[in-house]
Amino acid sequence: MGPEVSGERLLELMLVLPLFLFSLTVHEVAHAWMARRFGDYTAADEGRLSLDPRVHIDPIGLLMFLLSALAGYGFGWAKPVPVRLGNCRNPLQAMFWVAAAGPLSNLLQAAVAVLLMLVLGLLGAHVSEALLAGVRPIFQATGLGMLDIVACLVGYFFQINLILMLFNLIPIPPLDGGRILVSILPYRLAGLVASLERYGFIILLLGFRFIGTVIVIPLTIAFQSVLALFAAVGLS
């Protein structure tokens, strides 16, 4: 039983990894693009506007994702995008929008995934089932049609981007939510929150189970909303 489960997880990882890397790459490019819009070319000069995942991969973060994904969940990170707020017009406003650009890019990718699933559903794919099942039916089910295979992949792409968005919006530095919070708080409170950055990774690790629970709530609402949309247009 053990080797079979491990084999399934390895196959699942092979399908999920490209989706994760693409979603993460777009997230990082969005940070770099927004920084350039505000006048800081640091990330652009370092090649971080590229859609080549190799530019953004953090070896330890990728290894962590691979190991945790094989264990049943995925947790990893990319190289931080270098931003020099001193180069930006209106540094506080730049901090807000540069930080928000990453999660917003994931929201946009999730929206594109929903549109693609609507099209696939109109073509005959079982999009509601695909959204709920993830990628496992691709190597578990027999006689799965090409449209349903694509729908499973797109559904998982939707899920990955929602999780990336929600996780990064947690208001703990160095996550994007923490930087957004620092940019809008009064000076003293902002300094207090910013000082937590050195402990941010430890806080995230200690609170991982609680954070997972917090993420599941809006994730479930999003899934239910998309399923309701599919039902409203007569898709299964």
C-alpha cells in the first residue's frame, strides 16, 4: 500500500509542479513589474521580469515544496524580489502596490482558470467534478476524455492560485500581507509590525496549522461560488 500511495503522489507532483512554478513565476514578475512602474528598476535590472521560472526559484524553497508535496501538502517559496523603495515615487504607496501585485496576479490567474473551465464545460467537460477532484482522476480514472483531463489541470491551477493569494495575504512580514499592513498603519504601529519580519518564518511555522484553517474558510467559499456559477449556467 505504501509504495502505491507514494507512486500516486509522485505522479501528482509531476502534474502539479509546472502549474505551481508558473503561478509562482507570474506572482514574482508582478512584484517586479509594479516596482518598475513606481520607478525602481532594481528587479528589472536583475532579470526578474522574465517568465523563466529559473530566474525566480529559490533552491531551498523548491526543495521544501517537493518534500512537503510528497508528504501530502505543498509549502515552498521563491527568491524575494529586490525592491528599493528609496528609488520609488511615493515609497509608502509603492510598498502597498508592489506587495499587492503578487496576490492580485494570483487572483487574475484564478479568474482566467474559471473562464477556461466555463469554456471547457460548454464543450462537454465535467467541470464541477474536475474542480472538486483535482488531478488524481487523470491517473486513477479509466476512459477519461481529453477535455476532462484539461479541466482537472485547470481546476487545480485555480486552486493553486487561490492558495498562493490567500497565504501571501496573511498579515505577517515578510509575506505580502505584512508589507501591505506596514504601508497603511500609523508610523509607530508600522514599525512594530515591520520588526516582526526577522521572526516571520518562525511565526509561520509555529502557526502553520492555524493558518491552514484560516485559509480553508475563504477557499471553501470560493469553491462553492464557482460551483454555483457552473450550476447556474447548466454545467456539471
